Amino acid sequence: MTPKDALTKKVWAVLGATSRKEKFGYKIYACLRDHGYTVYPVNPNVAEIDGATCYPSLSDLPEVPEVVDFVVPEKIGLEALDECKTLHIPTVWLQPGADKPTVVAKAKELGLDVIEDCVLVQIRPENH
């Protein structure tokens, strides 16, 4: 799957979302939200972001996302891949920094579609 294909999917989760506006976990969540996506923030250490519930895990989401955007350290990313497989989430988008070789290899072993790119770079007006 290409980044452009992934951006046609309308239900996303941002793993590592945060309420700290200077962090990429916030910028990516806000960018997807502001471009009309249904996007769920996921972070066990945050209760809400801009008034939206932040969920402790992917399993706690009210619906299964089509794409999970990873903005997390390697250890958390590796654990979340198992959850993606269990929930039948087909696509993982690994932001720069979250795309460690071990995470990429495990995602591919699990049969997930893997995108290694930056959502903020890929979401442009011409893509919508």
C-alpha cells in the first residue's frame, strides 16, 4: 500500500497522541482531524486532547481503525503490532523515529501493510 492509498482510508488512530501541541503526536492527530478524518488518539497517559477522549489502547477504541499511525518508541511499537494483528487492523503507518528496523520487520512478519513516511508531509490539498 502506498501513502496515497492509505490516505483514502477515513478511520485512523494515532498511537502516541499527546495534548502537548509542540509534539508530533499532537500535530499528526490535529492534522488528520482537521482534514476530515475520523481519528482516535491513543495514549494511556493522556485523558483527553482538545476535548476528545484519548483511549488507553487500540482495544479500547469504539471502532477498529483502518490505519494506525505510530508516533511511539520502539518497545511500545513492537507491543502495539500484536494488538493491530489481533484487531485485524490492516495498515500501520510508521512515522520517522517509530520506523525502527525491528518494528518494520515484525509488522511485515505479521502480514501488516507497512508505510514508512510522515503523514504531515503526505497530507497536502492535492491529495484530497
